[in-house]
Amino acid sequence: MEGVWVGTVRMVSSGEQVRTQVARGGALIQEIELTFTVSYQDQEVFIGESSIANAPDLQTVPVWGSIRSTGKEGVFVTAHGGRGNIWFTTPSQFEFCYANQTPKWMSSYCAVLEKQSDQ
């Protein structure tokens, strides 16, 4: 799994970071370019980071995860408290869904990511 994975996703978000873009209590749906980098894997566990190319106000976020014994599914958490699931479709592609909620921000998206390079 080590390497750089990229894809375009449609994200729904609401809260402080998008409050100037939507009506109070509303949500913003936007297309984003996502990079998911796995820098280290030791058997079923991995560490890495996630970043959004076209959202400079959002920083790179550390990610920790594990893969089921089948090698077909996994889970991960982020330093922001978000949680996600991973489903491997091929050795160079996986789908994942992610959700995060804090007192000031919430977001959710699913994506299909393609492996761009090995780490």
C-alpha cells in the first residue's frame, strides 16, 4: 500500500471553514483533488497523510490505519479525529469513505483513488 494515491472527490462540508460560502446552517458541496500518501506499512498497519490540493486553508493531516486479514478492507483515523473505511478494488486502486465532525466543522466524502507512485 505504500505510495501516493490520488483522485477527485465530491465533498459535503459545513461549519466555520465554509461559513462565508453558504447560508447559515447550510452546507457546501465541492469537488476537491485529494492525495493520500502512505509513507510506511508494516504488515496490516500503515501511517501516512492526507491532503487536499485545491484547499490551501486545509493542512496536510496525519493518518493511521490498519488492513483486515483478508487484505481487501481497512480502517483509518486522522489527527483531526476523522474516521474512514477502505476497500481495495485492485492493487493500484482503492475506494474509501471518510467523515469528520468537530464542534466547528464537519465533512464527508467517498472517493476512488489511483496509485500514482511508490513511496
